[in-house]
Amino acid sequence: MTGITVLAVVAILAVATGFFLRSRSGSVRDVRNTDSETDALRPLLLEAGVTTDGATVLHFSADWCGPCAAVRRVVGQVLDGRSGAREVELDIDAHPVLARELGVLSLPTTFVLDSELRRRSRIAGVPSAAALRSALDAL
């Protein structure tokens, strides 16, 4: 009887955790980073193709990531006709050091960077077009 009770409690906690994590998927979170963090990431970002000529939507993906295609569509839709912002998509398998330094734990993960290469927003999961526009407009 005790084993069944423990199993039920574990199952309930697992389901609750899943619902919590899913509710956060796609939501834009503001990022607060220090100048030293930005300075440490700058060489890695520049090496990966991020430039300082405007805002950048940086998203990590992989060939095996299904939802990453949806991120591509949303980013393309938001940046279409928008000047001053560009997209950089990085394969997590090709850029593991940068992914680790940015704390990427799951795919897709998207960052909005300003022209100083400071992380301004972080989005885990597939963002809505409105949420991504809002993050870019905040710059």
C-alpha cells in the first residue's frame, strides 16, 4: 500500500512539473546581465557571426529539433520588413561552448541581443510573434 501511495505522489508531482514547465514555454523573460558577463561572451558571439550593427535574434536549434522550425517561421515573420534587426541561428552541436555559457538547457532557446551584445530577453520554447515583437520593441 505504501508503494502505491509513493508512486501516486511521484506521478502527481511529475504531471504538475510538466504543466508548470509547459506554461512557461514561449514566454519572454527579461535578462539582467553584468558588463563582465557581456565582455566574457563577446568573443564567442562575434565568432558565431553575431554583429554589433543592431539588434540580433539569436536562436539555438538542431537538425533533430522539431519545434525549431516553428521558431524559424516566427523569427522570419517578425523580422520581415523590419530594419535594424537580424537573425542568427546556431546549431547547438556546432556551438556547444557558447550554448553552455548562455545556459541553454533545452531547444529551442532564443535570445534578443542589443547592439552592445547584451542579452535583453530569453525565450525558452517557441515564442509568439507578438511576444518577440514586444521584446524587440523594448530595445
